Amino acid sequence: MQAQLQHYLDKLAYEIDSSDLNAALKANEKIIVIDTRSAEVYAIEHIPGAINVPHRTMSEASTVQLDRDALIVTYCDGIGCNASTKGALNMTRLGFKVKELMGGLDWWKRDGYPTSGTQGSQGNSEILCGC
């Protein structure tokens, strides 16, 4: 039972869902949301306030301006994409405190939150996670 308990504690330590991220952003917690996809798809649609640091370009030089005291939340398209995992790994290796957004942009939108970009949406506040 102890191993299982530790497993769930570890999951919560390293992952965040869209509802919790939205609440943390609204509470002005010290969070930097990073879209780990290419600049081209970021321009089309992304989480409002997110910055674009493609996982393939993450380095000391490309992250030097980021607040090391902030929680970094990485995301990508969603379940079928592992750019957020690669980004979380890279940012952890660079010494940041990191969580990965479960379900990525796909679940952010499914939960009714708005997006920015050329094809951004206002969201639908009537769709809720139910957590």
C-alpha cells in the first residue's frame, strides 16, 4: 500500500490538470506556462499567457530570462503528443521546478477554457471538468 500511496503523491507532484492550472493562474500564483510545440502551431492557438519555448530549443540560453522561483507548466497538443513530457524533462534538467499539463491543449479546450492565437477561442464556461 505504501508504494501505491507514493505513486499517487508522485503523480500529483509532477502533473497538473487544466482546472487546477486555471485556478492557480486566476489566483496569480507564480507560474510560467510553456507551450513546447513549434512556433508555427503556437501562433495558431495556445493557452492565454503561455510563452513558446519549443522542447527542441530548450537550453540555458533560451531559458535564461525565466524566473527560477516560478513553477513551470509545460504542455503540447495532448495525449497523442509527447512534446510536453520532453519539455518537462528538459526544464527539469535545467534546474526548474516543473509540472506537466495533463491532456495538454486538447483537455484545456475540452474543459471550456479560452485560447489565444489566430484561431483562438473564447471557451465555453459551461463545460467543466467536474473535479
